Amino acid sequence: MAGLLAQREERLGQIAELESERETLLSEQEQLQLALAGLREEIDSQAEAARLASARREALEALVADLRR
């Protein structure tokens, strides 16, 4: 009987450790997801800036071409 109680206590300890590790992993996963979302926003912003710069360049080239005529 004492052996079974000791096994039970050991298993409960293992469960507690696993639950703690699970919480740590979930927290790390959430942090990584937030970082990824931030990086995606940054990439989107950079892509938008590149599109605007390209449009501005094209508009200036068209203006220069009109002025040369």
C-alpha cells in the first residue's frame, strides 16, 4: 500500500512538472506568434513604402517626359 502511495505521489509530481513545462511552452509560443505578427506588419509596411516609391518614381518620369516635349 505504501508503495502505491509513493508511486501516486511520484506520478502527481511528474504531472505537475509536465503541466508547468506545457505552460512555459505555450507562453513561448505566444511570444513567438506576437513577434511573427510584428514582423509581418513591418514587411507589409516596407512593401507599401516600396510601392509608393515606385509609383512616385513613375510619376516623376512621366512628368520629366512631358516637360521634354
